[in-house]
Amino acid sequence: MRRLPLSAALVGLSLVLGACADISLPDPTILTLQGKATGVSFPNGNVYLASGNGVNTDNVGTLSAPDTFRLTATTPPRLESAFDMLTVPGCTFSGQASDQPKIHFYDQLKVMTPQGDPIGYIREVITSGGTEPFSVVARVYSDRAATTQGTLQCGSAAKVVYAVTLRPGWNAVEYAVASNSATMKTLPPGVTTEFRSDLNLPYVTVELAPATLKFTTNDTFTVSATFYQNGGYNGEFPISTDIEGLTVEPASVTLSDVYELGLRPANGALQSLGIGAQALRRQLTFRYTGTQNGTRPFVLSLSDPYGGDAGRGDGMLVVERP
């Protein structure tokens, strides 16, 4: 299962898009998102369904300067990239579930230039009628009908709370995040919403090659890691994973705002804003001391000096030990 991402906090660059969204989904096979921006706007570009760093490129929408966007998803997400909503290695579900669906989850529209440069994102924020603080409308594509009421507990802290009924195809749900937890609920009737967007903040994206760590009889697994940073980060940044027993060496990386390796390709829009995506390559050695066999995704996280999120990379952990 892909971890449900925690939504980023809205910052001073936030702007309001539209006044109220049509969140009804009369045809579960087609999803349409559209709105009109007010205030500061994006240039001409494209929009994609997204969650965290994951972007669905099967359907592309348009953003017309200065203030109008529209995306119609007629191609369903691919089944092979869906994740089990309730069956997660290392997690335990307690509650009631009529079935165990495979789902795709999207809580934002990623805004990109026609050349593929990420410049921001749009979320649909619930302004009244919601049941959770700071909740948004997320879109879930389910492979089957299911009603789920319960908690997916992962370790001693992280958890996902479900109180949701899904139909096959597209669904609009209420989604909220808090520290180490996320909540997904059936969207209450009568909610009002508005679209809000943020420009991309400085962030580091890590690409692992290979992205799959396989442990059989080996104690360690070494990969090549490329750190792409958008923004002027300087200093030492701790690195960690979200899986107990999976550690990485070195345990930190030093970032500077200039690297000899140059800029990441196709990043013209960010460069024009004075923010270049710069590349640093390092070897990382992972060690897994856990005892649980199986396959599961993991997140490699970078922390800033204040303990906040400075960047991430995604990979897959495969353990096949005797």
C-alpha cells in the first residue's frame, strides 16, 4: 500500500481559486475537476491528478492564464498501480469492512508548465459542513464497492481512520490529516468548498537507482541516490526511512545551493523564478535488521534543522530471508 500522504500546510503564497466546486459524481467512470482562479494566478500550463510526489499522467487537464483550469479523467487509473486499502505489511486493521478494495488516492491537482516543470498544486478545501478540522475533498478510484469503518494501525503511532463507503469507480471523500494520522470519511451532504493553490516551496526530491532494496542473505544493499533540490538549501540534512529496522548510511547529506553536476533538465519555469533544481549524487547503503518478510513501499525522508520535512524519495523494500 502506498502511504496516504500528509497534506502540506497552506502558507502565505496561498490563493483562492473559485467559490464553490461541484463535488457530485453522477457518472463514476468519469471525473471532472474545473474552477476559476481569483487573485494571483498561474501561467498557461497543465494539471494532473496527484498525491504527494506521485502524479497520474494518464489524464491531462489545462490551466489557462490567468485563472481557469479543467481536467476530465476518462481513462481509469491502472489496476497494477492500485494499493490495498486495508492489507498493509506491519499494519493491523480493527473494525468492520464489507470488502477489501484496491484504490487510487488523489488529494490535489499538480500544476506544471507544458514542458513538465512543476510550479504548484491545487487542493479543494472544505469551507463548511465538514466533520474534520482542515479537511479537503480527495478523489478515490475504487475497483469495487466497499464500506469500511475502523482503524488501520501501523506501529505505535501512525494510523489511518476510515469511515467511508466507496462505489466502483470515482468517489469524492472527506480527507484530513494530523500528526502521524490521516482520516478518510464519506463526504457529508451539503458541504461547501473552494479551490486553493500553493506555489512549490523549496524541496528535495530523491531518486534511488535501483529503487527496490532486496534482502535475502545480505545484510546491506547499496544504491545510487540523486538529490534534486528546488530552492536554496544549505547545510546538513538527516536522512531516515519510515520502516522500523531499515536504516541508511550515511545518515545525513550536505546540501549547497550550487553543485557542479548542474541543473535538472526541463526546469525552465523554476529557473525563471530564481529557483533551480540542482543535482547531487551519493551512494547510500541500507541495512535491514527487521524480521518481517514481504514486499512493501518505503519513504526516504530528509529533515530540515527544525525537524520539518525538507524532501523525500520513494522505494520498495523486498525481504526474502530464510
